[in-house]
Amino acid sequence: MSEGGWLKSRLTRWVDRRLGDDGNARMQALTTRENEFGFDAFGFNKEDAKVAALFARFLYRDYFRVECHGIEKVPPGRVLLISNHSGQLPFDGVVIGGAMLFEATRPRMVRAMVEKFIPNLPFASYLFNRWGQITGTPENCQRLLESDEAILVFPEGAKGISKPYSKRYQLQDFGLGFMRLALKTGTPIVPIAVVGAEEQAPAFNLRPLARLLGTPAFPVMPFPPFFPIVPLPTKYRIYFGDPQLHEGDPDDDDDELAIKVKAVKNSIASMLHVGLQERKHVFW
């Protein structure tokens, strides 16, 4: 066995031990359309994704100590999970994926629509594909929905994740693309509210440096480690709302679609209000 093969074998055994019987069983229970080599059409591989699952479980159970409410409302089959977005780096997406994998009665792999600049980062394209995440294009999303996948979309986009701390829990404008896809594919929408991510990285953005690097933002925290790659251990609370099945023409003009999008946004805002009222402290 080559040195690379030996290291991969050791890592696989270590990850399997750390995941334990329940974690490994949940990974194996994921429904995928894989080929004879264990990969699906987008490059997802269960064995490779175990590393991501182990990291997600650590964040979910130990670091952010997540409280999950209403996950039983997520219907089987194709579904769009629509959530608020915050925290400078997308740990909220990891935690939502953790809820669907470790809390749902039937575990599911959440496919997140990542920003188009992410695959240009070193190693990101390879790893994100192996872990089930894809570039956020309408074509990719439609193909996955037609395969009855669960898709996570943050319609605030970069505006949500990079907004200043003074605007925490103030929803930014939602894009309309997810609603067009929902109407085109007959997909139910489940609104999600995440409470806790806003405080994980109180940062400001160096916009000139972000423009130079070609990224939506370059966040800097006023205390070590300065870059929010290590978030504060805030306590997360995730609220899954009632599914919404909207009807209409996906080619309707923007004003017509905006009415439907506003209904989703209002549901998220209401759950955020409830979550903020229920919590007693940012860290517990």
C-alpha cells in the first residue's frame, strides 16, 4: 500500500471510530444516486463526507450546543430550506446540515448552494463536491430538486452574512430565484430561523481588501484571532417553520414573485422574534 493509501486508511478508521455506530449508521442511511465508484453525479461520496459529518457534529453538539425546534415539519422528498444568513463565515449552514443529519428521524444530506467564488479557492472545489455542496446556479439546483434532494438556500446571500453587527437580526433583501425554482419544480419551502449566529463573530468588513481579493467581504474582528475563522461559542437555536407550497407561473414578473417571497421572509422574521424572546443569554 502506498503512503497516501496508508494515511487515508488510518484516517478512515479514526473517523469511523469517532462517529460511532449511530453516526456511521446515519451516513449509510443517506439516500444517494451513486455510481459503481460510490460517487453521485455532483461528486458526493459518503465515505469522504464522513469527515465533514464529524466536524458538523462537533459544532452542532459540543461547540454551539444547538437547540432544534420543529425539524419534524420538513417533508420527505424535494424541499427548499430557506434560512436567514449571518455570522461572517457560514457556520449556520453547517449547523442546519447537522440538524438534518443528526436530528431528523430519517437522516438527509443537505445540499447547500455555495457562492460562485468558493470553487476558486484552493482545495475548495474538490472538498465541497465530495461533501455534497454545489455551486449555486439555477441549473444545479433544479437538477437536484428533480432528484428529490433537500436544498439549503440563503436568499440574503453575501449581504446577510457580511452585514455589520449593528444590523444583527435585521433581514436583508431576499433574492427571487428560489421562488422561481420552487414554482417551476413544485417544491415545498420550509422557512428556517437561526438564532445565535449573529453574535458568533462581531466583525467589521475591510471592503477595499475584499474588492482586491474578489470576495463579497473581508471580515476582521477587533480581538484575537481577528479573522472569524474561530467563532465565539454562542448557543444556536434553530426553528423550522411550517412548509409552504406556493402556486403560480415561474415566469411571472418580479413584483408578483416578491409577494410570495415576502410571505417566506415574514415567517422567518416571526420565528426570529420568538427565538430572541425565548433565549435568556447569547452563550447559554
